[in-house]
Amino acid sequence: MADKALIQALVEAWGPSGHEYMVRALIESHVRELADELRVDNAGNLICRMGSGGKKIMIAAHMDEIGLVISALDKPGFARFTMTGGLILLSLIGNRVRFADGTIGTIGVEGTALIPTEMPTIQQLFIDFSTNGENGGTVRVGDHAALTREFAVRGDRLIAKSMDDRIGCAVAIEAMRALKGKNLPNELYFVFTTQEEVGIRGARVAANGIAPDYGIALDVTATGDTPKNNRMAVRLGGGAAIKVVDSGHIVPPAIKELMIRRAEAAGVRYQLEVLSGGSTDAAAIQTALSGIPSGVISIPCRYVHTTSETVDINDVQACIDLLVALLEQPFEV
Amino acid sequence: MDIKAHLKTLSELHAPSGYETAAREAILAAWQPLTDAQETSRMGSLIAYKYGSGAQPRRKIMLCAHMDEIGMIVSHMEGAFLRVGELGGIDSRAIVGKPVLVHTRDGALQGVVGVRAPSMLSSSERRRYPSLEEIHIDLGLSAEEVARRVRVGDIITMDLPLLDLQDRRVAGKAMDDRACVAVVTACLDALQRLKHTWDVLAVASVQEEVGLHGARAEAYRLNPDIAIALDVTFAPQPNVPSPTFELGSGVPLALGANFHPALFEAIKKTAERLEMTLPIEPVPMASGTDAWAIQISRDGIPTALLGIPTRNMHTTVETVDLRDIERGGRLLAEFIAALDDQFLTEIVWDAPERTEKKDG
Amino acid sequence: MAELLSLRETLKKLSEAIGVSGEERQVRQALLELTKDRLEDVVIDTMGNLTARLKGGQANALRVMLSAPMDEIGLMVSGSENFLSVLPVGRLDMRYVAAARVLIGAQKLNGVVLFAPIHKTYGQDELPEPKSILIDTGGKNSAKVGERVAFVGNYAELSADVVRGKAFQSRAACAVLVRLIEMLAQAPLPLDVYVAFTAQARIYGRGATVAANRLKPQIAFLLDGAECDDLPRPEGDTQLPTVRLGGGTVLRAAEEMGIPDQRLLTYVRNIAESQGLPYQIDISEAYGTENANISQTQTGVPSVSLSVPVRYMSSPNGLVSLADLEHTQRLLHAALTALTPKLLEN
């Protein structure tokens, strides 16, 4: 079953968009012995090649998490901020963020009301990083921070911040472990990308550099299985989600069908995903150069972009199994 | 060439963004006898080559019209009914009560776009159109049958034939942009009777409606010397502000930042030579067409945009005038026939000779 | 001898016929062709109703009227320049009008309802007024003021049982009545049966008023369509449907314009139970039938409606279940078979 310790280490690591270096170092420590070749490109992407000859396949999972940037200092010990990526403002109040040096900040909202009656604007929020009296710590304008929350397990459910997309990174690493030592029919590029949350930027640069024949992104997707929400067919425990379409990307039907064939042949539980909001690194890969047909294996996830993103370990394992089944056989599209 | 029959075939086939196979096959059948070689790109676009008579290395002109239409996709099942997501900008207001096809593994199922009965609506809901989340697809089957035959991800298209109107006008779905594909066909047909030295690369691009993806990929790969994109433009009707272009009154040529000014002038000259009315379409910024993606590919490609006036865009009664299609095809063919070795040197942005000399 | 069509074929022929309220000529003609061999005393009266007496009726028997509406909602040309301006005929559901295809006049000229492209009207979701509808025929001045405009349906069999098409509210009822006429002609009952294919049902049921005035029945059975509400509801709306497609004949316990005759309603319901025929009770008041017109005419006629469930009833593409039509035909036939004057005693 999927490696919970690996997942915990990844989700608890610090890496808001543009500042992925700690996550990259952590991932590097896990894949150094697995890859034939390792390099970091100009956008900070960690590119790991396994195998040579055959079709070039780029597998992308993004290292960055949503975060925020200090935009101005307020009273001593308080600061104002802007977002990097799609933070859910309502879920920030009373939540905690962590800076690169480990400083913990708390997010508050202006005003005297104990309970806000309106949706706050970002201008009405602030970070409290005070240490004592009127002093603050070493936070400066331009410092980045990410949400912080410990990893938790409840039965088969794994709950943490930045499952988006550290769980994708975990799936990639576990696939690399499973494929190590095997005779690979394809040339695989496992790319741990940067700045996905602020415009799928890392993946685009990586794809331009690698010029693969096909792309596969690994990322979370939403579910339709919570109260008064049945907008989607995807549910926790329903297996690996094979993406059909999202708002940035239409998976070529031939790739979708290949994934279904591989899943059925390997006995991997799967479900089909149509997502009406959101996109992944695959959208950047597919539109790079002269077009690179790309698919996505999605990990179903509740409460995306909160500090309690929830996945099911069986779905995670199914994603690993599906990815391995795809990559250890010829990519026949 | 029977433009109406060709357009009827194109309008009635089913090929939404990302799933253009049926369109590609029909267009291939039409373009094969008119061109020297054809291929399908990695993203699924169709490229047909008509080689010029000049000596190698020959210059290349790319003509680009998109073959994808807007459509829907099954996002989940609700008992006997289907809920949908969009493939391209489908207008939920214009599809209510109209027939659809749901394309399953085992063939197409007929159905209808359904909405709640008036008794099921609140008073405010009764005053407005439904959103895409509020409509459903009704196949007239039981929930068990639907679960057995339909899957999440099955595509859904509108299912209506081409309608003949008066005065050589027709109404149907997917005139955006298959009417312009027909212009390219008409151009290739006219080129059978004209000599041309440049290579013509006719591209039926994919996924324009979801982000110009086909055109971007093909411009990068084919790297033509110049490109002319074709897309529908707005004809006059209530609630559509000017500029608009009346059906049958000429094929507008776009002017603006998205288009190379000297290429614009060259096409305009061809129209004048043919004594063809050429309305100008002012496009100050983005054109919202394949031209936007093509223009900035690699070292930059001089690009132009030709329009086919259309009423009721993005509905199943998009209305065009067959004469506009014929004229567009002829204008393109004559322009191509006049292209020579010198052309690229003539369409520089600011030729030194054209700089105003200071007095004195 | 009129060609005997199956229920399926009858329904298709009638659904595709044109007959906008006030100008029912074409569908009336089609109905006459289908039934004239079984009818005598055929009259097309001042409202355009097609009324007749079934051949073989017994002069002193209970005088029964069977009716079904012929007409459909549509439009009327009010002006003709670049585009045709129109006015509504009947109560339109404006959700179905955008980008619709229409046929204009007796010559059935093709037209399309204009709809501004989403690029220019993004976010505007308010339903327009019917008087803002404009029709493009491709030409100018192409129709005369006063001509009727009908919507185009796309008739199709979605399965062995479910059919898609236009104007089922009236034409499914007519199809049932046509088949019932044939059934009664084969095996006549001891009744004096009159049939009325009524005009202008969609204009407050006024054709039915005149038909009942003229025919003066002792009992009336009305066939009609009833709107289904077995459709997906938003989360949180937990109401159960009252009218389902395939759920059987709809008997109305209450209506917009009045309450049906309780003796007759109970009688028909009991017949349905004893025959094992499916039925549904509808109490929604959104749409009335011609019941009020007939039951309140002159000295009053006891009447009851038997309706065929229709999904998307005001749409050019509604759905009916052929099983529902057949069950309705059998139910009405059984009700007529067991009918005696005793029923009208209090």
C-alpha cells in the first residue's frame, strides 16, 4: 500500500509557488538512486530520466503549493499580503501560515466582530507574526509563506495541506520505485514542476526543453460526493480518476482509451472525470511546441485548496498502479 | 463545385472540440482530389498540400479554418438523465428543447435537451434561461438503460439538418467555422484552374473553440511564410452592436494589431483588381480567432483574417450566404495565384523607401 | 377506405401536421382523412371544430361526447420587413423559442428565430418578451401579416416506447381518439357517441365551449396532455414527482379553472383499478384543460379529463410513452363499455 511516511514528508514540506527548493531537495533525496539522469532546468523543474529509447513520455507533478506574499507591513507584528495561487479567503481566518525560516503567522480579519458576517476581501485580512509586546519577528515585505497544518490519517483517508500536488509527487516517486530495474520500452521523464498554481509555468518550460512525444500529468481533482454536491461523478474510493476534460484541456480520446485499457487489463479500479473548473500541467504540455498529446491521472480529493485536503489511500495506490501499467508497456496510441 | 452540398455535409456531421475525427474524414474526402498530399497532425488537425509550380525552395502560404464545433460532454448521470459539461462555449440558452445525439461506445443515442417543467420553477427561475448546470439530457430511457449504455465523458452534439432559407442563405449548426472550411475548399477548387508558384497549405485546425490549440501547434510545426485565417464574423441583428457585415455584401478583411498591415494591403489590392467589394472589419486588439495564435509563432508569421458574415452565432441556426463563401474562395485563389518570389520583400513593415523624407 | 395506421404512424402523422390555434386546417384535414369512414353528420363549425357522430350510434342511448384538442401554440406574423415580427398565439414557454426553426403560412416557408450571439450578450439570461421575437426567412417581405407560424419538431423514436415530437399535448390526445374511434367502429357500444376534435384549445378552450353547446352531450370525456414533473430537481428540492412519463393516464383531481365531476372521476379511477390500468392523480394547477369550458356550458355537462403524460409539453420536442397512449385508449374504452345512465344519478 502507498507509502504514508513519504506522503507525510511531502505534504508537510514548505514550497509556495516560486520557492520550491525545499521540496525539490526532499524529492531529490528520494529519487537520486532511482533516475538514470537528474537535472534542474532554468525554471527550477527537477527532471529525472529513466530509460532511453522508445517514445519520450513526460510525467509531471507540481511541487509548488498555493501561498501568499507579504505586500506591506502594518502595525509592528502585523503584515498585509497578496496570494500566489487560488487561496480560499474564507478558510484563511484563524488559519496558520509558515515562512521559510519556520516562523508561524496567524491570519486575522479587520474589525471588532468576533464572527465576520460578510465574505472578506483580501485587503481586510492580515498576518499576525508578533513575538512579544509590539515586536514582530524577521518577516519582511516580499517574504513568501505557505499554509501549515499537520498530516492526519482517518481510516483510509489521508488529510493534509498541499495534497495538491504533493500527492501527485508521491505517486510519481512510487512509480519510479516500482519501475526501477525494469526493462522500459519508453524514455521516461519524471518532471517535478514549479509554479503550476500561478499559471502552469514550470511545465511549459520543461515541455519545451524535453520535447516529449506524450505527456501525463498527475494532480488532484475535485469530487461530487459531499452533501448537496453531485456536480461530478468522481468520488473518494472510486479509484484512479482518468481525466476526460477540464476547463483548460481536452484529453485526446485515444489517450483516455489507452488509460482505460491499461486499467482494465491490470485490474486497477478507475473512474472517469469531467471537471468543470480547474486545469493541470497537462494543459501547458499539450499546447507546447507543435502540440504534445497529454492525459492526466487524477487523485480524487475533497476540500481542494484548504488545509484539510482529503484523499483515499486506495485511490492513491490505484493511481500508482495505473501509472506503472502505462509506463512499463509501450505507449500505443 | 456544389458549395451547398459540401456545406450540408460539414454542418450535419458531429465533431466537437477534441473529438474532430468525423470532420477530418469528411474534409479529407473533399480536399484529397484537390491537393497533392494530405496528413493528420499529432493534435488531429488536417493539413493538405497543393504544391506550387515555382522552383524549390518554395514559399508557403497557410490557410487556416477550424473544424471543431462547440458541443457538450456527459459529466455525470442523475438517474435516467445526463448532466453535462461544455466543449467550447456552448450557449445554454440556445439549446433548450432541441434534439441531440449522445455518442456512446456502441453508437449514437437520440435525445433532447430538457429543462424542468414550469411548475417546478420558482417565480424568479421562470423569468430566465437555464444555465448549463440546470439543463439535462433526456434519452427517453430508464435509469438502468442509461447506466448500461452511457459513460461519463461521452460526447454530445446538437442534431439538426441544414435548413434552406430564401436568397441562397442557409441556416445550421457549426457554420462556425465549417462555412470557412468550405471557403478553403472553394479556394482549392478554383486553384485547379489557376497557376500558382507558392505552396498552399490548407489547414483544418482542431480545438479553436477551447483555446486555438490546433492553429498554434500547426503554425509552429509548418512555419509558413504567410498565413490567412478564416472565421465567421457578425451580421446585423438586434443586440449585436456594430460593426456588423450584412450577408451577401462582401467578405470582410480584418484590420488591426493582430494582422500584418502590408499583407492586408496586398489582399485588398487583389479584391480591387477583381472589382470585388471588400468591407473592412476593424479589430483593434485580439481577434478571438486562430490568427491570434498564428501571428506570434516562432519568428512571427505575417497573418491576415477573412470573415464570413453570420447571424445567430453559436446556435443551431447560424445563418450564412452561399455567395459569400463562393466569393471568399475566389478572392483567396486569385490572391494565391498572384503570389511571386518578390512578395515577401514587398510586405516589410517599414520599407526604407517609404520613410518620409524631411524637407530641406 | 382510409388506410388504417398503427398508433405509432398515427401519432407521427398528427404530430408533424400543422395547426396553430385559429388556423387548424391542415391537421383537421389529416384527422378527417383518418376517421371519415367511421363518422356521419360531419360538421366543421364556426370555431373550426371538427365534430361528428359515430356511425352505428343508438338514437335513444346515453349521449356521450369524446373530445381531443387539435391545435398547437405558435406565432402570428405582425410585420414584415427585413425580418418578420410576430405575436404569440397561446401561452409560449420562452425558454424554447431562442434559435427555433419555424414554418410560416400554408406554404410552409422556412424561418429561424433570431438569437443574438453569446459573445455579445454574455451573462444576459433574462427571458425576452414574446413580442421581441424576430424571424429570418433569408429574404425580405417574405410573409403576409396574419399568417400563422408553427414551430418545427424533430420527430424520432428514442426507444420502442418513447417518442419525441411536437405538439403532443394535442396530437397525442387526437391519436388516442382516432384509434378509439376505430376500436368502437369494430365493436359498437350501446351509446350515442359524438366526437369533437376541438379548435383553439390553447386560446382558453373556446372551441370546446361551442362544440359542447352544439352537441349537447349528457356526459363528456376529454382527452388531453399533462405536463410531467419527473425531471431532475436541484439538490435540496425533495418534492416527489406527481406526473411521470410511463406512469399511466393522468386523472386531474383539481384544475386551474374548476374541479372536475367527482362522480365521473371516481368512476374512471375505479375502472382503472379493476382493469389493472396504470393511472396517476394530478393536482397541479399550472395548466387547465377544456374541462371548465365543457362542464360549465349552458346547463352544465358532467365531464372528466383523461390526459397523456408529456415531458416538455410546450416544447417543439416533447416526449410521450406509447404505452401511456395505449393504456389511455383502453381506459377510456373500458369506461365507455361499463357506462350506464345510473352514473349520473346522485
